[in-house]
Amino acid sequence: MQKRFGENLSPAIKYWLFLVGIITTFFLVVFGSLAAAYLNLPPSEQTLAAELFDKLIPFPFIGSIILVTFICTMVSLLFRYYIIPVLKMAEQTRLISAANPDYRITTKGALELKILAAVINESADAYQTLQNEVEDRIHRANQEIREERNRFSALISELPNGVVVCNNAGQIMLYNLKAQEMLQTTQSEQETGGSVGLGRSIFGVLDRDPLSHALEIMNQAFTQNQAKPILGVMTKLCQERFIRVNMAPVTIREEETRRISGFILSLEDITGEIKADNERDQQLQSMLDALQNSLGHIYKGIDVICDLPPASGNKACNQHRASIEQVSKDLETHLALARELYSEHRKAYGKRENVLADSLLAIMTKSVWDRFSVELVADTTLPLWLSIDSYAIVQTLTSLAGRLKAEHDISRLQLHIDAADDQFAALTVNWATQSVFCHTLTSWQTTPLFMQKSDTPDTPETIIARHGGSISTDKGANGLCLALRLTLPSALTDETVERPSTPGSRPISYEFDLFHQPGQDALSQIPLRKLTYVVFDTETTGLNPSDGDEIIQIGAVRIVNGRLLPNETIDQLVNPQRSVPQASVAIHGIQPELLASQPTIIQALPAFHSFTKDSVLVAHNAAFDMRCLQLKEEATGLRFDNPVLDTLLLSSVVHPNQEGHSLDAIAERFNIRVIGRHTALGDALVTAELLLKLIPLLEAQGIITLEQALQASSESPFNKIKY
């Protein structure tokens, strides 16, 4: 922003410059004229004038002082009753039109300005009446939209699956509580909604690559007029839960074309399915054990027949034939039940999805241990995604573990997944120093996983072939195999596209540079109205964090697209691990005994750090709060490099001639109701409302973007003041 000379000068400085200029000019003119007149006299007259000098000079000097005093008095009255009141009226008029229509101008200026103020107030009354009528119509129109939205939100909230709606950049535009519950990974996040919230990036909880890959596939489908199905994106491990993520596009029409404006993620908790899989598999395994038992009876019967003498053999044969027929009927019954269970079991499976290798190994480890008590030691060398039918692969490897346990009494296996090439990953199974015959592995490859009615039963060989992979073994001597290797297709092989994706008065400046934060460059050109903010406040044991004062409470609230989100807040007490002075308690009212059971700042700060991701931090007298956070960087390993705005400095930018820029004074000026003063969340909520009121006033002064707001704040006279 280009500034004309003197535009940033305060009225007081202008006043003194004006007076000094008048006095200097007047005396220069008077005494310069006398000097010029003296120099133009002939020498004889100059001698006479010199003799009369002490008698002539006092009168012009005294007259000049009287005249200058009169002029200075008039200038002072001019500034007091006209210029300064006019400046204040200008700020108050803008306050009425841009932020607080209920505000009315009061002035201590001249009568003419009081008349002008009355006219402006009358216009404000008429403007407010008109605005109320317009807002009433808008309210009635929005009420219908709100009802539709509420019905839609109620529908979304009642869905059994989690739903998240995002724009192309991955910012969350809508979500239901089910999705929030699924994607929180810690108790503190569950309490604060730290990872999932409006305006937050979905890439904070789900990996960017699979989502960007799926979005690119959908865009390609649009450009080629192909069908755009819902895509299985990934399977994610959240604590003890397994989440299946599917994606569908959100489209808008522009002129005669349609384009993708965002995407919907459907989140399905498949932990119960996996548990049910294991239970069904155990039932099937019990059936197989029963079959094995029955076969044992048959073999024993045959052995008895073979041992009997010929005379009694026929009778024994008839007896055991009946027994064998009964066992055969039992086998048929078990096999029919197995076919039925397997047929039902496979109906819901068979689709490919992107699965993180770590998640696949975690599922297999649990499945193999639950079914066969075989320990899996699994690892990957790097984050690797596989494009597989995860259920089929898990069952394939689980059946291998069962075969090795039954035939070779192997109770521990080692699994390793690594990239084989650009399109495939290699999964290697080792059984350490134990010996396994190769014919066991060959038999396993061709044995159906379950008995089924299909002519082409699912065997490990056919399942891996269906994935385009292969099975190979590392052979040793004497028909023994040392390891088994499977190749599986890796995901994201196509080129992906990056999508844009407090006791007393705190010091005004507190050893923290608000205007050179590392994270502000990426957001500098975004309009203030479009930014996502986290407005926060801290309560502390005192005013000197560098000397040991600690945070005892953190409060924060989010603002997204100009909307304050009261459901997305943090209100966290903190154990300072030191005494709290009574002088501090008298201000914030937080009793020390309430803090003993609370988390320390080292434990509490990660949730707040996650809450602030991809946001602009806002506070009143922000340098103090940021200094408190900065001192904890080394202990927590967390850096708050977000851009920072200070509502105190912004207020001084839009109202340089108003008296007072404390939180209470500004709130009164904007007619903001203050609740919970000197509590962290209460002050954060008031500061958030102040910010929303300040933005239109900043825009009226041409301060549109974050960069411009930071520049204007840095030029505020309050920037370097300390109290």
C-alpha cells in the first residue's frame, strides 16, 4: 500500500508540526522584514537605527508573541473542536456502516459538528431500519434453506457410516460425528475434535497420496466421459479399529460442462467384520477338525478289519461298513454347512482397495494369532500401498500359517514387505531355522481355502494370479524350502497430481516477532474473509513466562469462512507443576487444587498444536501468548509457525483516534457481550467476535489480504510499546 507523506502521523504530531511551522514562519517574516529594512538604510541612518534598536525591537517582539499566542490558541481550538472530532466521527461512521449498526456518534466538538453528528445518527437510524427489513427478508429466505440443511444434516448424522465432504484442496466442508469418532486417534482429540473440523485438511488424518490418486482417476473419467463409480480408496488403521474409506465425486455445472468440485468420503468401520471373519474361520476350522476326527475313525475301522481273521472278517466288515456310512453322512453334512457359510461369507468381499502395508500386516498378525497361536514378526521398510482384495490376501496367508503349524509345528513366522519394482511389492515369508518341505508349499498353493460349489474354487494360486502377482519359493537342499515370496500389485503407480490442496495488564510486546512467522508465506495473498483462524487465549501463573511463569489454561475456537464454530473449541486446564500466586487467582479465579489432576503443558500442547494446523493464529496481545508457546518448543518438539494476527494491533489500525484498545474497550465499542472474562475460552470467544467485526473495517481501508493485515499491524504505534 502506497502512503502519502504524513498519512501515518497522529493528530498530536500534526498539531505540533503545525504550531512549530506557524511560529517559525511568523518570526522569520517579522524579523526578516526588520533585517531587510535595516540593510536598505544608508550608513548614516543605520547608525541612528542602531542607537534606537533597544527601544524599537521590544514592541514588535512583544506584539509577535501576543499574535503567535492568539494564533496557537485558535489552532488548538481548531484541532480540539473540529479536526480531532472530525477524525473520530469518520471512524465512528465507518463503525456504524461496517461493523456495529447500533452504534451512535457522540462528539465533544463544535456546534456545527454536533449538528452533523445528529444528521449522521438520523441516517444511521434510517439505514438500520432498512437493513433490518432486508435482514428480515433474508432471514425468512434463509430459514427455509436452513431447514433443508438441518434435515440433510440430520440424515447425515443418522447414517451408520462416517461421511466427510471435502473440496478439491482437501478442506473439510461437512462431516458427521460418526466420521469424527472414527478418525480421532487419541482421547484428547476425541474430546476436542482436534483432527477433524470444518476448514481443516483431511490430509491431517488420511494420507494424501491415495486420495489424490483417486481424485485424478475420477477427473480422467470425466474428461473421457466414462462412468464414475465410487472408488475404494484405502483401509486405515485407527488405534484398534480398521476403517475402510470409499470416495465419490461432488460435481458442479459450469456453462455446458461439469467438473469435480470436491469429493465425499464414506468411512466404514470394518473391525467387527474382521472379528466376525475370525469367528467364522474358527467355526470352519472346528468343522475341519471334526472331519479329521471322523476320518480317523474310518482309518481305525479299516485297521481293525485288516487285523481280523478271515472267518470273522465278513461280519466285522458289515459292522464297520455301517459305521463308515454314518461317518460319510456326517462328512457330507459338515461339507454342506461349510459350503453355505463360505458362500455367504464371500458375498461382501472381492473388491480391490488401497491398503497400507502396515495395516495389512497388523490385520494378518491378529488373524493368525487368534486362529492358530502363530506369532508373526512383520515389518516394512517404507510406507507402501497395495491395491488388493485385502480379505482374500489375509485368508491366503492365514491358511499358509495354519498349514505350517499343523504339518511342521511352526509357531513363529517373519513377514517383510518391500517394493519389487514400480508396479509390484514383494511379500516374503520366512520360518527362521525350521525346515519346511517344498511339497507342503506346493500342496498349499492348489488347496481351496474353503470347500465351495464353484467349478473354480479360490486357491492361493488363483487368488494371487487374479491380482496379477506370482508365488515363488527359495529352495534349499533335500527338497526343503527356506522362504516363500508373493508379488502383489502396489497402489498409486500412476503419476499423481498435487491438489491445492491474566493477571494485570499484559505487556504489548513480549520478545516474539509476529510478522515473520515461517508459515505465513503460503497464506499471504489469501483474503482475510477466506482464511481459517484459530482464536486462542492463555491464562498463566504470572506475567513473566521467561522467568518461570507457566500456562494454566488454554482456550481456543475456530473460524471458517467467516463463521465462528462454537462446537469446535478447546477449553483445557493445565497443571503448571508450580504454585499459583493468589494475585493471579484473584484475576482468573482458577483455584490451584483444580489443576493438580490436569495434564501438564507437555501432555496438553500436542492436541492444541493439531487443532491449529493449517490455520492463522489470532489473539489479543498475541505476542505474550505466542511467547508462552515458544518457550515450550524444545520440551515438546512442536513449533507453532502459523501466521499470527493481533486484534489489539488491528484495532489500532482501524481506530487510531479512539481511546482505548483493551479487550473490554473494543468489545464495548463493537457492542459485543463479554461472558467469562479472564477465562481462556471466554476471552478467546470475545476475541473471535472482535476479529469478525474488524475484517470489514480493514477491507474499507483497503486491507484485504493477510499480507496487508500483517504489514499494517507492523506499522501500528502499539507494535513496539511495552507496559
